[in-house]
Amino acid sequence: MSVQSPPALNQAPPQASPASRESAQPPAGGAPGRRFDRALAALRHTPGQLRGLLAVLVALLLGAGITGMTSILAKSAVIEETTSQSGRLSVAALQLYQALSQADATAASSYLTAGTPSDEMNQTYREAMRDATVALTTAAGEVKTAEDAQLVAELNTRLPVYTGLVESARTFNRLGQPVGATYQEQASTLMREEMLPAAHELQDNALGQLSESRSGAEAFPWVAAALAAAALVTLLWAQVWLSRKTNRVFNLGLVGATILLVGFAGWLAMASLTSANHTNRSHEDGAKPLALLAQAEISAQQARAEESLLLIARGEDAGAAERYATHMEELVASGGLLDQLNAAFADDPDLADAVDTARQATETWSAGHSEVVKLATEGRYTDAVELAVGEEEGSLSTSFNALNASLTEATDVSAERFTEATADARRALSGAAAGLAALALLALIGTAVGIQMRVAEYYA
């Protein structure tokens, strides 16, 4: 008889620890490789391809809209700076240079008059010093660099020294003391060797900043244009692809987005090119002639001051004679400032007449100067002074005043043109930033609606 052992009891499988259970579970969302595989798998089907196309178009439209809007805003800011900070600084520096030159020319000429200078000379000198003070104050509020701030500080320090020397010269001249000539020569030396070079450097720096601003205002927004072109090409390709895929000719959402994007590109190009054209016009018709006219006016004023110093020295100051010849050569020599003005604006009736008048006045003045020097060296000092600064019709003062008036008239015309062209450039960009942003947003919405309608058809 056999004995059977009892069957073994069923044993429960061993329990895993919580830590081991957690390590055995796959990470939430699947491994990165699996997610990438799923994305690739989705792109093999039309809904996934449509979503991928939508992502590309959204990126391109957002990029075009953002870069287009920011580029227009940047151009507007640069143009605003041209008419505000950089523009005001360049105008102030130019006015300062002109006012200082005029003050020195008037002070030197007024010293030649016996006793008290005429009311007209006093008024001209006071106005020139007032204009210099105002221009210096304006420049102090607009400078952006430490170098320019230092130049303004130096001019602020030297201006009262100059006026003090001029007043001392006038006082001794009224008393009939020859030492007054020394004070006047010291004042002109201070102006010629320290103040005018500082004002000229400040003007050059301001014009350099203005030129940089003009380059920025004329720049074309190539990045925004490239993104808009890429988005437009992608939209057109998407419509052809969808037409073949779905056998439908039009997708209203994509068609609307295409039309909006064409409007976006056209507005961007038109606003940028029109603004750049007006900015270039502000340079060619405004800033460029202004610079030449200002230099011509300054050269004339400095020549006038040197002529007066030559008379103060009774024709014996060789340095003043050389400096006078240099300044006159800058004006009337072949290729000089008047030739440059005539070549640039011979066909401009508003400027050509003023330039012709300036040339005739300069030639008359230059011809009379030789007679003044001759009279002074012959000992006929009173006659020489009368011919140089007298109020008669044939005096050199008449020629100089005609030259100065014609240059001032042309300067006013050029300044007005600069202001008008800059305003036109600013108006060309008016509303463009907001309009471009709106068009890009609407094109994005149209694209999303058009593609999502096709995607929804696969899940209906």
C-alpha cells in the first residue's frame, strides 16, 4: 500500500518593494526617444502634417510681424532723434560757431570806429553774443558724450573771458589809449585759437551723430522682409499641397492670410522706402547745403575779423594778412565753397540767386580790400578805416553785409527744407507699426482657422 504525500500549498509570489516598483515603471510621458518616434509617426499622416505646417507658418508670421513692427518703431525713433536730440545739437553747434565768428568780426570792426561804436554795430555784437549764449545752453542740454560735455564746459569758461577782453578794448579805445588794440588782439586770438576750434569740433561731432542717425533711418528692414517672403512662399505652397490632398481648389483661411501677408509686405516696403527717400532728401536739400553755407558764412566772418585786425595793426600784421587771404581763398578759389554751392544748386532757383549774389559781393569786397591795405600802408589810416567799415555805399561793409545777407537767406531756405523733409519721413511711418502688427496677427488667425478646419475633418 503506497502512501501519497499531501499536495504542496500554493505560495504567493514574492512582493516587490515600493522602491523597486517605482524603478520599474516607465517615466511619465514616455522616453524622449519614444516621444520623438511618435512625432515622426504622426507626420506620416495628414493631420500631423497639417499641424506641422501650421507650426511653421505661425513661426514665420510671428517673426515677420514682430520684426516688421520693431523695425518701423526703431526707424521712427531714429527720425525723431534726428529732429530732437541729434538735430538740436547739430543746429546748436552750427549756430554757436556762426555766432562766435560774427561776434569776433563785429568786435574787431567796431574797434576801428573812433570813440563809441555805432548803434548798429553794438546791436549786432549783442545779438551775436546772445545767440552764442543760447546755442551754448542748448548744446549743454543735448550732449551725449563726455568729449562733447568737456568742449561745452571749455566754451562756457572762455566766453566771459572773451567778452571781458572786448569790453576792456572798447574802454581804452574810448579813452584814446593804444593799449586797447592789445586787448582786442588778445580777444581775437582767444577766439581764433581756442574758442572757434572747440566750437568746430563740437559741430563735427554733432554732424557725425546726425549722419549715423540718417544711416539708421535709411536702412531697409531686410530681416522682416525675408521672413514675410518666406511666409508668403510657404502659404502658397501649402495651398497647392492642400488642393492636391483634398481635391479642393481654395482654402478661404489660407487665401485670406495670403492677401493679408501681401498687404503686410507692400506696406512694409512702401513705408520703409518712402521714409528713406524723404530722409535722403533732408540731407541733400537741407543738411548738405546747410553745412556748406555755414562754412561759407564762417569763412567770410573770419576774413572780416582778420581784415579789421590788419587795420588795427595799421597794415603791419603779416599774420592777419595771411589768415585773411586763406579765408578768402576758401570762399572764392576754384573749387572753393562758393564754387561747390554753385555746382550743387545751380538749377535750384531758391538757392542759385542767393549764391550768385554772395559771389558778386565777395568779389567786390576782395577787390576793395587791396585798396584798404594800400591806404593803410601809405599812412592814410583814416581813409582806410572809412573805406573798410564806413556806412557809404561803396564801403567794404556794404559788400560784406550783402554777402552775409545772401548766405543767411539761403541758410533759412535750406533749414526749412530739412525740417519739411524730416517731417515727411516721420509721416511716412505714421501708423505703420500698428498696421503691420494687425495684418500679421490677422494673417496668423486666418492660417490657423484654415488649417484647423482641414484637421477637424479627419476627426469628424
